[in-house]
Amino acid sequence: MNAILKHTFIVKVQISLHTNEEEPQFLIYNEPRSIEVQFPESAVPHMRDALGGRTKGYFRAYLDARGKLQLVENAPDQSW
């Protein structure tokens, strides 16, 4: 198994359906919400494509050496 995949965890990515912001927001978090970030769509332009037309999806992710969240691949839907 790839060394990165050994250290991944699953995050949920969802686009906000309602916001007071000027543009749609993407929410990204893990199940216990120990990682929880929000980005405007312009900061993550590839994210809408990664979701493939869905409003939410699950991805394997890891924190790189700088502490930046990196999405690796799609993950199966979760119950949370």
C-alpha cells in the first residue's frame, strides 16, 4: 500500500446550500470534526468537479508536512 494511503482519513466535503457570503462555500471536515475548514469556491475551483455534480462527497485525505489538508481520492459514502 502507498505510504500516503496508510496515513489517510476520511473527510466530508460539501457545498453550502445557504450562505450569507458573496459566493458558495465548501465545508470540509472529518467525522469527529477535529479538522474543520471552510473555503470560498474561488479558493478551491477544482472542488466542484471533484464532487461530480453532487452537493457532498467523501474523500481520503491527509495533512502534509506543512499541515495543509490534501485530498487523495474518492471514498465510499459514510453514515455520518
